[in-house]
Amino acid sequence: MYSKTDLNYLSSVTETVAASSPEVAAIINKELERQRDNVCLIASENFTSAAVMAATGSCLTNKYSEGMVGKRYYSGCSVVDEMELFCREKWLEVFGVSETYHVNVQPHSGSQANFTAYTAFLTKGDTVLSMSLANGGHLTHGSPVNNSGKLYNFVHYEVDEEGFIQYDDIAAKLREHNPKLVVAGASSYSRIIDFARIRSIIDEYTAETGNTVFFMADIAHIAGLVVAGVHPTPFGVCDVVTLTTHKTLRGARGGLTFAKKEYAKKIDSAAFPGTQGGPLQHVIAGKAVSAVECLKPEYKTYIENVVANCKVMCDEFIKMGYKVVTGGTDNHLFLVDLTPNNVSGLAVQNELERRGIILNRNCVPGEKRSAYETSGIRIGTAPETTRGFTAEDFVKVAHRIDEAIKDLMAQNN
Ligand code: PLP
């Protein structure tokens, strides 16, 4: 996966760290080996380039820059202003929305990006309509254990028995709950999300009632697919779009919040001083490098391969007789429902880790086990496609997973 230059960089990192702390250098090396020696099928992970890592590890970490470009609360910010502006311009270019959207590149993570959006558009106690964690949404989409669920009144639209979003339920819940914000987006949903359809459902409701409803897309998972044009874009139909830069975008770890230009001020003040202090300018540099990488034609090919590999691997599970949630996939991930196999997601996850395959357990629609144990596993093809896995490689891994599940089933009998 790593070129010679990348490997030189990685060893220079550990050498430099070792000069201060051999213990930390040894742990970093161990993690490098773990990453090298295991197959990674975690749908939310990826392998960044050494350039992204180097920018993230740069001297920009030394600079405080509370505030926004041109309006900082610290002096000496002219260079980081240049960086932040460059980063903003590149991400707007990546999504082709320089004329219509503003982007705030300061959110430290996807969760922070979501809170900038909530802080900008909501007040405490407001009602929000989203997909629940159990059905594939994220913790920050109103889970009672997350501040989103504590600060706002989240209600949820449902998926059907097979796991598909029920768009009619969005229309019904709008009328039942009169939310101020609708959130579309998920952490474990393997099908296309029809943002345009949700937009027209909202428009119909607002024309009928005169109520104002904001529409937010959290494309943390599918952002790369949107860039490559293999998933419909939420831009143009959503007021605010949040994402993480470290999943399918393969970039530095962090978040971005895009909003229609008219909401630029609201979003900026929600990031600072609303929810964060000083921006991480070294991470903003890493995000800028990621944006430049996403603009290269190879990136589109990479994402097309991620999706093609995912379909092939998912089909292999179906051929082997597994129950796949929704019966397939349109994106970079799919869920296997292990209920008919009578093994838990947790047991399979642990057994696979022993065999060098790393993936997540996951709830399935109508989950009967606890969220800790779960009845499913989530499989993603983005990280290993980065490392050059072909469709045949993913088929081989599918059979390794099948062997592990069969062994666990045999132990249960
Ligand atoms: N939104 C979605 C849909 C996610 O899947 C995730 C992370 O998995 C997040 C937000 C939060 O991102 P982070 O872990 O960077 O806070």
C-alpha cells in the first residue's frame, strides 16, 4: 500500500518520536504492524496518504487562531488564514458548490460538525426528525445517550422490515411532530438516500402548513461517493451538509460543515464560539491535502472500485446463503444479519479479530439482542480498496468470514 517515500516518512516519524519517547514510538510501530498485518473491513475507516499524515503532523499545530479568516482573536494568523482559506476553497471545489455554499472547515470531528449545524439552526428543546441509531443513524442523530438526544427532542422515521427507509413515514412524522429540522444520513445504511425525494416531501409539508423546516444531510459515510458521482448529491437540496473527512474521503480525521451561503454567519459562529475553541490548523492542513487528492481523477476511479468491490463481496454472501439487510448494497458497505445463524455480531467480530479480519458488529432492523452484542456485522470495502484489493480478494475474504461463522455455529451446537 505504501510507496517507498511513504515508508521513509513513516519510519522517520517513529525515529523522531523515539528520540523523545521510545515507549510511544514502540506503540506507534506496533499499530503500524497491526494495520499492515490485518484485513480492515471497517466501513468508517481508511488509509490516508503519507502527505495527509505529514501535513497533520506539521508545525501548524503550534498556532492558536480562534475566530475566522480575517477576524481572529490572536495575532500572527496571516499564514494560517491562507491555509484555512485554501482548504475552504478546495472543499467547495471538490463538491462543485463554490457559488452556492459556504464551508466551515474547523469542526474537530463529524460529531462536532453535526453540533455546529444543530447550534446554528435549533434552540434547546426543538424537535428534529432523523433516523434512529438502531436503524442505521448516528449517535449524534438524537440518541438518548448523546447530547443531541438530551438537548433536542429527536423523533425518528422508520425503515421497513427489510431495512429500506420509509419515505412515507417521513411525510407522516412531519405532520405528526412539526420538526424544525430533518436529518438525512446514516452510519450503517447500504442503500441510496434519496435527498431530492425528502426535499419534495418537506416542500409539500411546508407549502401546506407554512412552517419552516431546515433540511440537513450528514454524508459522513457517503461523502466520497457523492464526490465521485456514484451517489446523488445533497447539495442544492439541503440547507446544511455535514461530513467527516476520514472515511470514504480518505483524508485527515475531522469534520466539515457546509451551508447555503445565506447561513454562512450562523454556521461560523456555531463553530466558534458556539461549540469549539481554537481550530486545529494542522488538521486543516491535512484536510486541505485530502481535498487536493479528491480532485485527482484517480480518486473517482478509486471510489468506483470501492462500490464495485462492495457489490461483489455482498453478492458472495448472498450466494453463500447469508441474510443481507435490504438484500444488497448501493454503496461502500453492507450489513449481514446473523439472526438465522444464531451467532451474535460480537462473537463474530471477536472471532474474526483472532483471525486477522477487523470489522464492526452492528444492530440489524428489528434487533433482538442488546446494542452491545447485536445480531449483525457491518462490512465496508473502502480501506482495503485503498490497499489495492481486487474483487477476487474480497471474495476470498468473504469465504474466510464464512469459515469463522460456521466454526462458531458448530461450537454452539
Ligand atoms: N455522522 C455519521 C453518519 C457517522 O457515521 C459518524 C461517525 O461514524 C459521525 C457523524 C461522527 O463522526 P466522528 O466520529 O468524527 O465524530
